Amino acid sequence: MSTKPESRLWKTLRSGLPDVHWTRIESWSSPGVPDVNACTKFGEFWIELKVIKNNRVKLSPHQIAWHLTRARYGGRSYILAREAGRDPLHLFSGGEAKSLADQKITEISPMAKIGYPYDWAELLANIEKDFDKKGQ
């Protein structure tokens, strides 16, 4: 059995950022909870890992609601997407979940778009910049 594209994205992310404390979440018991929780020196955040298909990111209604609710309460969440096994990585704020679900990926500006080979420090710097912008 081959590895699912989102699982490969998870392994790539984890190996690219070994200094982040990662927790992979199996959320079958809590629909909508993102795939990964991360804790860094600048703060804690959540990431939903997605594969782009037909120029779209498929998010369930539960995932959209979770991200929008988290944003409303000041929490940090992100959606990290790429085409199956291909660059680039697209990083979106969780507050964009509804727009991302409703539109093509080319119609929404990502917080960051990182080509291969991935500059993991750039990805983390964009998340940290978002923390600075929103205030800790």
C-alpha cells in the first residue's frame, strides 16, 4: 500500500523543521481538528495538511468551522497545501478556510509560497511574522 500524499507532506514537514515540537493528531473523534499541532519558541499553532487537486483545496464543513472559530478567538491556525509530491508549498491563514474551500487556489494569495528545495526557515518566518502582526 502506498503512502497517502498528506502523510508524505507530514513527513516532509516534520523532517524539515526538527526544532519544532510537533504532535500529529488523529482527529476521527473530533471532526475538523487540524492534522498537526506545533509549538515553537514564538508560540503554538495548528496546521491542516492538504493536497491540491484540480487547482482546489478540499476542506470539510467541520474543518472550515474549526479554523474560522479558532481565528475568531485569536488562535493561530494554518493550511499548508501542495500538489501531490510537487512543489511549491502554499501557506494560508486558517481564517481563509472558507475562501480556500470556495475558490480555486490561484484566486487566493497565500501568506507564503515556497518552492523546492523548501526553505523551511522561510516557512517558519512567515508564521512568526503572522504572530507578530496579530500580537502574542
